[in-house]
Amino acid sequence: GAVVSQHPSWVICKSGTSVKIECRSLDFQATTMFWYRQFPKQSLMLMATSNEGSKATYEQGVEKDKFLINHASLTLSTLTVTSAHPEDSSFYICSARALLGQETQYFGPGTRLLVL
Amino acid sequence: AQKITQTQPGMFVQEKEAVTLDCTYDTSDQSYGLFWYKQPSSGEMIFLIYQGSYDEQNATEGRYSLNFQKARKSANLVISASQLGDSAMYFCAMREALYITGGGNKLTFGTGTQLKVEL
């Protein structure tokens, strides 16, 4: 149980294009999903917290117009990197917290984004 | 001040030996949770073990145990009988303001410890 998937796992795109990353909780309903960014050999940095049906809460310094988050259902959240630039290249990883009782966040396998 | 401190950037351990990965934390909340995650080179974050601040017993999950010393604010991970597959980056994380509706859901991560298991 507690499986979280992410799609795509790898994406290479040209500068200026937008990229959408999907995060799905496969066997549980997630009230809250989180989006993190990780640079090589560094820790995870929380970008935003999204709750189903409401606007995401962004961490300080994260541009909400740049990183659009939609949490349309209890099993799906999407992160769209708009007008991507090379400095957006990173490892993006989502996590989901279950509806009731669970304190644990379960992570997706991550998406490696390379912007050329 | 750092909320989560992992002072060991890298550790080596021989196969079948036990290893302790250090983690100290800083919080003024009474209710909080401590987590350990493993991140192999593939990048996925694998949940290992959880300890709630009110849990009186140290958490254990198979070969993983959490040495929780509340007064010292430490939550060290002990891996017994190390295996080659344990080689990975290990992150300690904390969630504050547990059990409070609308309280912080966020996990704060330490900088990680790279563990290498040798033959």
C-alpha cells in the first residue's frame, strides 16, 4: 500500500516551453500533496503544499506563477513549470499524505527535468 | 538555527555490521513527528521509520530502529546487519505541530548522510 506515482520520470525540453508533471496516489486518498525540488547532492526543498480543491500554499521564494499547482482530486496533483529555463532543471519529487490517521508522507519516484 | 541537523555527510560500514546515523532536531512544539527516509541513486524517497513525540517506545521496523532521546532532541537511526543494498542517502525529517487541525503539515529535512556498505 501507500504507492505514489509520478509521470513523466524524465523530461527534456527547450527553453520557453511548459512542462506538466503528474503526481498520483494509487491506493489511497491524499488530502494533502507536497511538491519538492532537489538539486544534486542536496536535501529536499519544499516548494508548495496543495490541498484538494483549494489553492496551493507556496513556500517563500517560490514563484506561484512560475510553478502552477493544481490538486484536482484526492488522488491527483499536477505541477506545471511554465516557460521553463535552464535554471529550472532539477529533480522534482512529490509526496502525499493520507486522508486520515497517517502522519507519514509517501513519495513518488521523482521527475528529472532538463531544460536546454 | 537548523531544525534538523545531520552531522555526518558520509559513513562507511562493513556488511553485516550495525551502523548509527545521527540526527538532532530543534523545535519548541510539544507534538511533532520524526521520520527517516532512504534515497538510493535512483532518486525515490523510501519511508523507513516514524517516531511520534509522545511515543514512549522507540520505533522499530525490521532492521531499522530509531533511538529517540527526547531530552537530548536526538533521533538516531540504527541499521542492524547492514546489507549492500543499504548503500544510499539517508534523510532525517521532522513534522511539527502534529494533531492540530490545520497545523503544519510540512516536513523539514536534514542535509542527509550518504551511507556506503562495504564487503
